[in-house]
Amino acid sequence: MAEPSRREALDLFLFTSIAATGVAALSPLPFFLAPPLSPAARASAGLRTSLGSGQGKSLIYGGRPAIVVRRGDEILAFDATCTHAGCPVEWSPEKKEFLCPCHKGRFGADGAPAGGPVRKPLARLPVALSPAGEIWVGE
Ligand code: FES
């Protein structure tokens, strides 16, 4: 095998340098073309049979606190962020209300303001039941 000439070695070096520069320049391209990462599109609240009427279950949906409440056969889901100043609310199965510990705000089981300084209802979240009876919050 013959030794490459000086000219061939320089051509090879030049080609390799250009190719490496091109690969390095284009390597971030997939990050710009890929869709942005989004929070979980759905979150499971467990089986419907595990949630008795009047009970609630806390979960995280889209990185935010959420609560699923069962009223008879109806299952409702809410963003658990108080609309007054953003504290997380809790479901009280005894009072059948959402209670905010920060300023004693209260929301009814339908998320409507029921007392304290709150004026806007809790945000409703989409909820669906799978054929297997699993409660899903989200689209
Ligand atoms: S933050 Fe909930 S009542 Fe003020």
C-alpha cells in the first residue's frame, strides 16, 4: 500500500475538518425540530371503585396539585390551587368542601366559592373513566 501524498493527506484533513464542523453545527437541530416536552397529558387517580362517594383524592397533574372528588356517580376533577392567592386547597370529606388553609377560603364540591376571601371558582379539569374503571385526569 502506497503512502498518501502530502496533497492527499491535506485533502483528507480538510474534508474531515469540514465534515466534523458540519456535524457539530447541525447537532442541535433535532432539539429545535422536536416538539417541546410537555407535562404529562393525563394522570391516573386510580380505580373508581377505590373512591367512595364524598371522598376525594389528591394527585399531581401537569406538575400542579389536583383533586378528584366523587359525588354519587359523578366524578369531578379540579386544579387544587386556590384562586385567592395560590395556596393548595384540600378536600374535606366531612364538610364536603375544599378548604384553603391560608386564609380560610372555602369552595363547594362543584368548585364554586363558598366562603372566605375567594371570589373565583376552582379550575375544572377534564376527567374520564377508562373501560377498566380507571379515573384519568386530562385529555
Ligand atoms: S390563598 Fe386560599 S383563601 Fe387565600
